[in-house]
Amino acid sequence: MGSSRRGFLGMAVVAAAGSQMLTASAAADRYPSNTALYADPALTEGVDYARRFRRHEWFDDDLTQRYGVQRTVILAPHGGGIETGTSELCLAIAGYHPADLTPSNPVHDYWMFEGLRAANNGELHVTSAHCDDHVARALAAGSLNAIGLHGCKESQAGLPDGTQAVLVGGRNSAFKSRLITRLTTAGIRAIDAANVPDLNGDDPANIANRTLRGAGAQLEITTPLRHAMFGTNTRAGRKNTTLPIFWAFTTATRAAIADVEATQPIT
């Protein structure tokens, strides 16, 4: 297994998405795309925002054959202070401890965009259907599966205040089913997002659906559930204060990935 952070963008050719109707969330965004955000001279990478990713090269057991197809990529388009907790979950589900990046097999590719500001990180939100970061698109386009991690308010999900839950969406129905089963078994309230249009993740342009199969999964995690995952819910504190429910969520999600990957042998 090897890894690379550069020089692979030409590996995937992503078809241009057709015009999409703006959702309420997208219409409220300051930036219509990641490209527009990166081009804003008022923003500084490393100060206002950051991008983190990792791609792995997979070989067969005798290291003679390299696979061109990745199985699963984990995506957090609104990490850091935008939708808190999704950066840490992205790393952990990908197989890297958020505190020190210690790996635990299996590991998965990941990509995240993070708000680094002390306040007003919401201004950096770019809706997933408008995510055009070249690395994110290349990783998704070269993978069989993708999971997009997001945070939502209870009211957005039509749930009472204080509800700890995750809405499971996306276009891959088999993946959704495994996620709901595994999360529910772990004691986490998992709801099919099919009937919540703003959170169902079924837009083909959604970065989680830009896979080789044209379908992925999306997890919308309510604020109370994300808050319950950390002893100190700050950017500096979260990675070092992960609580049992964080690891229950992570383990269940990784188990669902393993379930789906077991049906996708690469030969």
C-alpha cells in the first residue's frame, strides 16, 4: 500500500453536471462553488480554511498488480467549524485516529474541506451539489463507493429539539440499508432520509454520488448527536476528547462499508 497527495488529478475524467435547481441551502451560500471560494482574494488558505486528503494505492497480495479502482472514499465537505465534528468522523471512519492519525486497517481514501475561523465559518459553506474541488471529484470519480458526512439541525430534519439522530441518504440504496442496520444495531437512531428532501442526498451532482456507480451515501448528523461525541467541543479539543458514542458511530459506519465492499471483489 502506498499513498500520494499530489499528481493524481488526471486519473479521473468527471463529466460536467447538468444545470441543477438551487436548493434553499445552496441559494443561501455565499460562494456558488469551491472554485469561487478558492478564488476570493479575501480568503487565505491555512487561515480561513484548509483542505486535507489522502489517496491510497492498492496492490494484490504479492504486490504485483496495482488496482486502478478504489473501493470507498470518505468525504467531509463542511468540516472544521462549518459542521462541527465531521472532520474528526471523516478521519476515524477512514481508519485514522483524529488525535494523531494513527492508522487502523482497513484504511480508506478521504477528503475534507474545513473552516478554520474562530467564528462565521458558515460563510464558507458550499452545498455538496456545487462541490467542484478537483481532488474531491477525482477521488469520488475513481471510487466504487462514497460517504458524505454532514451536520444538520434537528429542525432541518423535522425532529424535536435535542434529538440525537442521523439521517441516512444518498443514491446507493444497498449502502443506505447497511448503514441504517449497522447504526441502529449500535444504538444510534438512524432514519431513512428519503422523505426529507433537503437532506436526502439524492442529487446526482452531490459529491457523494459522483462515484463510478453514480451513487453514494450521505449521513446528516444532528447537532445534539455530534455534540455528544466529544468531551470538549472545540476545534482544538475534539480530536483529543472523543467519547464512546463517537467510536460506536465510527465502528458501525466502517462495518457498513465492509458489508458493501464484501460484495465488490476487485479482480
